[in-house]
Amino acid sequence: MTIATNGRPTGAIIITGSLYSEVLHFYAHQMQSLDARRFEDYAASFTESGVFRHSPHAEPAVGRPAIVQELVDFHRKYDPATVRRRHWFNQIALTAQCDGTVKSTAYALVTTIRPGERPEINPSCLVHDVLAVEGTTVRVASRLITHDHIF
């Protein structure tokens, strides 16, 4: 690793307020795509060879077509006529990596809503992303979701 004169590793992106805002905007659109079951749009927010692992006992989905299929399979148990799901990201911490990517760690809550019932919050998770940033375009290179109830 080479250290630049500013003390940062060369090749590392600088985390600015503007970049942080872009990442928040990215996550908002990504989660709204997921919640609306627009799985192709969600998968398009990953790099071509993006890795997605959201369930503790499942193998990761690699590549956009595999991500779409994983989401279709997973969501079969949620009838869109009777179940609404919302994904909430918060406490997002960004760290520049030497290779020019950005590590993102976020808390996530998934809310499941059924007509006439109280919303259920399940699961509570930690989202570990590696983000590829080119200009103002943000994409997920890899996502690992760990569930808080599994120690």
C-alpha cells in the first residue's frame, strides 16, 4: 500500500458529505425497488458480478440474474395482496478502501405489515456492503446480511 502525502492510501476514495448523500439516495431507491417487488431494478443496483447473501443458511447469489431469482424464490411466501414489507436502513457508516471501493455498514430493520394487524419488525440485521462508486453512480459489489438473532 502506498500512502499519499495527505495520509490516505493512494487509490482510496475520499468520503465526503456529497458521497454520503449519494449513498443515502442510492439506498432509498434500492430499498423502494425491493419493497415494490421490482426485483430487476434491485438487481441492477449491483455490479454485473455482484454477490448477494441475505439469508444465514442460503448460498450467496452471484450476478444479477441469480439475485433476481433468489428474490423471486424468497418472496413467494409473501402474498403481495396480503403482505407489505418495508426495509429500513439507518446508522450508515462509510469507510474508504485502498482499492477505491467503499465499505458500508448499516443497521436494517424489516417491517412486515398485514391488513388489520400490528406491524412486525423481523428481522433486525447488520448490512455489510462493498460499494463500487464511479462518479455519481453507486452499485453494490457485495452484500452480506447478518441477522441479530443469530449469535
